[in-house]
Amino acid sequence: MELKLPDTGLTWGLCWFGLIVNISVSVACGFQASSINAPAKIIKAWIRAVVADRYGVNLTENSLTILWSSVVSIVLLGGVITSHFSSHISTRYGRKKSFLFCAILLTAGACCFQFCRVASSVELLLLGRLLVGLASGLTTSVIPMYLAESSPIKLRGAMGVLCPLGLTAGVVVGQVASLEQVLGTEANWHYALSCFAVLNMICYAFYFWIPESPKYLYSVKGDQVGSLRAIRKLFGRHSIGDDYIKLQMECANGANYTTELEPQTSRSLWSVLRDPTLRLPLILVCALQGGQQLSGINAVFFYSVSIFESVGFSSTAAKFANLGVGCLNLLVSIFGPILMARCNRRLLCLLSCSACSVILFVLTMSIYFIDMVTWFSFVCIGTILLYIIFFQLGLGPIPFFIGSELFELGPRPTAMALGSLSSWGCNFIVGMAFPTLQGIWGAFVFLPFSITCVLLTLLVKFYLPETRGKEISDVVKKVSHGFRSKVLRDE
């Protein structure tokens, strides 16, 4: 039996909990993801000088490109590694300690960035990137689950979406901090990479105040007293009485559940993969998280600078315009908690995926004919802005937390870990393949992203049940028959 939290609405305790968790970890992860882009040329020159000075090797342009690709992509490798192990970590050590591990890994990575320039060590730069990648993989697996498990049913989506909102905010802050006018200079680039560690201090300062997930304490650890204390921290000292757990167990007994508190154990990877009743929700989680990366969001950001330059922007102006796109991305994502609380998940996903597929097709055609029709440059800009808006309506935030609404507590950590693994794996594929495919296919490199959005639209339309305001046990029944499930029944 999974603990049902009191439906008291948003409280100060829940607000502070969400802010502390996201600012100290999620924002920091988003920050480190974007802060390396603007000073890339400066860091490359430093790498070349360090290798020549320490090892007596003059890197060719091709060798430098390969080394730089390693610096950039090792973050993705770290994300894949911790995504795989996040189920074990979050179950054995709990959601709260997993959150602490995220902060510690981020701080360790920031220390490597801070001292790599002083020590003239490319190895420290690589180690720092690996550490923040490990932290990011654990963050995207554990934090949405931690937030959703600590929230009542009607706020589950609004709290779960705070993690992608924090990542988006961190990306924008990182873009600003790494500008040449701020810290992205030859003398200060290592500060631009490492200053996110200030955010981690919030975790250390408030760690002993924030509670463990009440559902984890109750259903996994069998700690009734601890779950009561956690609920009172989040919802107020007088939100529940001492007999709250007993009353819930009596209600559960009336619904043919056992009256004894039997801790649920986390399901192993193999047992989850072999269970036919979990096959459809697992496909949904992995497809949505992987499809989020294969929908082209990173490619659009990568291409936007060149599009702004094509309409006459200078290189500096194009970078600021790209920052404006990032700000739009953040602005739209700010409305995520409100949308998740008031709008159905299926509707938002269908609208987001279908609109993104059409917009990406229009973007492809606009880029292809951009030299023939001058005003198509402005069409490209318009489609990029529209894509950002519709992406953040559903495809951006929902995949992060949908696993918490499709799986019961036992298989949930494993399912969330597999979803995160799918996300980081697809992110790695896009990061490695996009530059090559762009050179071969040109404008048509966006067509596979459009097709991905079409496939996601069909998957959501026929197989994603509505989860907003639903008991997880009811949702699980709807998807328990695999692709024969009638997910639209009783909607």
C-alpha cells in the first residue's frame, strides 16, 4: 500500500522544500550544461597551450577537435552511468541522501573546474565534466520522483515539473554568466564554469531541515513515525493526527488490502523488464524521455545562432539573440506548474508533440529555401520561437515526472532510472551524430526530429492514460494489459 498524503493544497513547507531541492541541484545542473559553450574558443586555446607545455605535443586542428569533443561529451557518459545505477542508489540510501549525493558530485566537479587552470591540468577539466555528468544523471532520475512522492495528488505534476524548470533556469543563468561581458574571458572562464557551486551551499545549509519522502519512509522503510514527521514538516504540524496512518490502513483494508504494514522492496531491473503488466508504462516512459531528446531541442538551439546570422545579425548580436531564445524557453517553462495543475497530461502532450512535428517540418523547408526567398529567414526565426513555446507546453516538462504517475512505488525507481537512461542515451546520439548529419543532409537534418514527434503523437494518443488527479493504483490497472490496454476507458 502506498501512503496517501493529506490534500491540504500548497503549503509554505512544500514551497520551501521545492525551492531548496531545485535551486541547489536542478538549477546547478542546467548551469553547468550551458556555461561551457560561450568560452569554447578560449578553453580550446588553453587546452592547446597546456598540452604543448606539459607534454611537448603540438595538437593539430583535428586532434584538438577530438579532445574537445571528449570534454563536451563526457558529461553525457556520466549521465548514462548514474541513470543506470540511480534505482539502486535511491532505494538503498533514500531520496534525500540521493539529493545530497547530487550536490556533492556537483561541488566536486566545480572544484575541478576552479583548480584546473591554476594546475594547468586538462585531466582535471575532464574529471570535472565527468563528475557533473554523474550528478546530472542522478538528478534527472531521482529529483522528479522525490518531489512527486512528497506532494499530494493534485500537486504531483506541479511539483514534478519543478525539476525541468530548474534545469531551464540554470541553462539561461549559465548562458549569461559565460558571456564575454561577464565571466567568459581568458582570465575568468574557470569561474564561469565553477560558480554554480554557490547554489550547492543551499543543499548543505538546509539538508537537515528537509524531510525524506514520506511515501518512501512508509512503504519502503516501514517507518510510520518517520513518515508522520515528514508529512508534518511539509504540510504543517497540525495537518494530521497521530492516528492518520491507522485510518489510512483501515480504509485500505476496506479496499481488500492488508492491514499490516509490509515494506515494499524495489523491483530489480530484470523483474521489471520481464513483467508484462509493466511493459506498456515502461515503453511510455522510455519513449517520452528519449523522444524528448530526439525531438530536436538541442539541435534547434545549436542551429539558432547561424539562423540569426543569416538575417544580418553580427556574431555577438546572434549570441545575444540566442540568449533571448533561452529566456523565452525559461519564460514559457515558468507556466509549467500552473499548466500541470490545471490541464490534462494527455492534452498537453498531444498538442505539444503534434505542433512540434509540424513546426520542425516548416523549419526544414524554410532553411532549405532560405537562399531563394529572402524573407524565409524571418520564417525560420518565427518557427524557432514557436517550437520553443510548444515544446515547453508538454514535451519538455512531462517526460521528467510521468514515471512517478505510471508506476507504483516498488518498480518506480527502476522505471525512472530506465527513462533517464533513455534520455541521456538519446542525448548522446544527437550530440555525436547531429554535426555529421548536418554536413551531409543540410536542412533535412530536422526531418528525423519531425518524424519522432509524429510517432510520439501516435503513442500518446492511443496508449498514454490521463494521470492528473488519478490514484496511481487506478492508472496502473489501465496500462496493465500492454498494447491491448484500453487507456481511454472512463476518461
